[in-house]
Amino acid sequence: MTERRALVVEVDAATQLGLLGFLRARGYQCVAVSSADEAAEALADGSFNFTLVDLSGNGSDAAELMECLKLWGRSSGPIIAVSNRRDDGAAMAPIEVEAMLHKPLSLDELQQAIDKLVRPQAEALGPAPEQLGGRIRREMELWCSPKMLEARQIIREAARVDVTVLVTGETGTGKELVARAIHHFSSRRAGPFVKVNCAAMPRELLESELFGYERGAFTGAHKLKIGKFEAAHRGTIFLDEIGDLHPALQAKLLHVLQDGEFSRIGGKSTLSVDVRVLAATNQDLERAVAEGRFREDLYYRLNVIHVLVPPLRERSSEIPLLASYFVERYAKLYRRDGFSIPVSVVERLTRHRYPGNVRELENLVKRMIVLDDPFLVRIPLPDARTNGGRSPVPPPASLEPALAAQEPSLKEISRRASQAAEREAIAKMLEQTGWNRVRAARALRISYRALLYKIKQAGLDVERSSARSAL
């Protein structure tokens, strides 16, 4: 069965929920967004069978939104626009829509538009390969060590039963791949897979991210926000780094696991969701329970089925297979056709201890390909026969390092100058485009996501907010 995906751009929360329910009932995995920025991020993550856009609810953002869809072209698929204003034609100037519907929206007309645009497209292209599913299967085929064969069997069995699963292992071992595999082989595979990193944000933000909030719930809550649990309805939510979850949120999560119900922040009504919970951690949760840092009842709720992903050093027989797989994958991506790793270097890779596990090996192969260094001449790799495979012990401290630490190196001076020049160029382009980040990314010839990262890194967003506050 080929995965079908739809992008829904809708500001009104109630309308968004109605459209999501309509499309999910017809087998579509939906991504819902409410702005041009969010649409660009969704399109950067993958392509869609079609995009449904409500222009009437986007106001002055409609033109930027349509320009964003034009920029991403193929990824958006056919565009079905909804409008209740005559002047929405100006917003559509940058792009032609394949279907135009008017409010009040008829679901029958929407279904007819989908049938007309999506089905002929699918028939013309033939059955498309499930790229993510294919990648999951391919990587699981590389698991040949006894411990990983056992993990693969547990994954298959866990996928058949709709219970919570706890995935443990060191950082970089592939815990997210295990979670995605369980979802992929389960009956929920047509539903959404929603990942949340519990360690990436403070408690207050994480609570609103998980459960959403009502309009007016707190200062800055100008509109209703749907949380990750609602977005994962009839699918799977993956709670990564669950060991870092705040105690107050542990209690709320336990309630969701027990009853399938929760309330948004500032909400008075109770919402019910049908969500499978998968969790992962690199911590010893039994020790955290003993020390009072993690709720015992929540631990047993999560640990119905346990999948332990061993570190790469305990399954070294897989290293040559993984290295070959990463070469095949990234040599094509980085246009280094014909790149290969000599047998002698593969032996060195196999002896390495990999404190960063599979992620470290993957990044190492990437560097080898990008730098065209198959013999590891420019890339340091300690030999496992010396110092247990770890980095060499540094020499005793001397006067030269102490003096060097007082003044920045030439490399550091160059880096700072480069960052300053880059910041100035980005700030200038944002000013020229009136802070239209889609146009700015295109003019700077970088991806939209890369621009957002650089804006945040340079503090330009904070600077702009401060300037607005001053006005």
C-alpha cells in the first residue's frame, strides 16, 4: 500500500480539525499548518499528493504562502484552494491552482476535486515506492548480530499489538529507527508518526507542544494551538528522551496513557485521542525511579514491551555492512559516484569503538565522501589497538598551549569574520524583502530551513522583536 500524504494549510482550528478528520477517514496521512513558514518546513521534510489551502483565513500572509508553494513546486502536489473573497485572485498571482473551491465549502466538491486531481496523477505515475518504508526495511536487513536479530524479532511482534513500547540504548544507536519500524509495520502505518523531543525545550513550552492550548490561555496565546497528541490521532507519537520529562508532565502523560484523555492548557473540556505511545531514552530509568526522578507507575505503563538497542561496539560485525550502505546512500547524494572505501580502511573502521555509535559512523562516512578521503588521510581516526579505541591521551600541559589560550587563533579569527559577514548579508536581504523569508532564502540560494537556523543563530529574530517592542 502506497502512503498517501496531504498538506492542509488552515488558520481556523475548528475547520482544520474537520478537514483532518475528513481526509484521514479517506486514508490520507495529513500534515496541518497555519502559515507560510510552517508550510515551507513541512514541504522541506517531504512531498505530498496534494495541498489544500484556505486563502480566506490567511489574510496578508496569503501572497507569501502562494509564493512559498510556487517555490517548492513538485513537493506540494496539485493545489486545491478555498476562498470566499474576490480579491484572493491577487494572492494567487504567483502560481496557478489546479482547483478553486468557494465557501461555504462542500465536502462533496472537495472529494470530487481530490478524485479529479490525485487519482489520474497516481495512475500516470504508477505505484510509487515507499521511500521511508524501504529505507527502514533496508537498514533492518543490516542487523545481523545476535542482539539485533533479537531486537528485530521484538519489533515485528510489538507492531502486531497496540501497546506502549520503551526503546533504550546509548545515544546514536538508532532508537528512532526502531520506533519508526514499529509504526511502519503496525496497523497504524496510514496514520501520522509524530516525534517529540522531551529534552529539547523547557517544561512550559513542552506542555503546550504536547497538549496544545486554548486562545487566551496565557499572554501571547492569540489563537488555539493543536498539540502533538491531537496531531497524532489514530497514529503514533514518539516521545524521545522520555527520561528528561518534567515530573508535572509525567503525571499528565500517565493520565493520557490510562484514559486516553487530556485537556489543553486553559481548556475546560476533555479531549479523547486514539494514539499509540512509543518512548525512548538513553538513561537508566530504573535508577531514575529509585532516585525519585521518574514516576514508578509511569515507568511500568511505558515499559510494556522493552527493546534494547545495543551499542555499535557490541555488534562490530555490522560495521562493514553499515559503512557500505552509507557510502551507497551518500555518494549519490553528494555526487561522488564511484567512491569506495578500501578493505584496509574498512578493517580500521571495524576496530574503532564508536562512542557516538551508528550516528558517528554515518557522519564519518559522510566526511570521507565530501572530502574525498577514502584512506582517512585528513580525517583522524584512533586505532582500536592503542588506548582501547578511544582518542589518544593528550600530552602533558606546556607553556605554549597556555599562551595560545589567551589569544584567539587565526582559525578562530577567520571564523568570527565569516560569521559577521554572513550575518550582515542575511540582515540586508531580510530588510530588502521586508522579512519575507521565502524570498530571502531564494535570493541567498540556501534552503528555507537553513535560513531559519541562521536567523536564530545570529539573533536576528530577537533583534527584530526588540525593535518592534520599542515601537
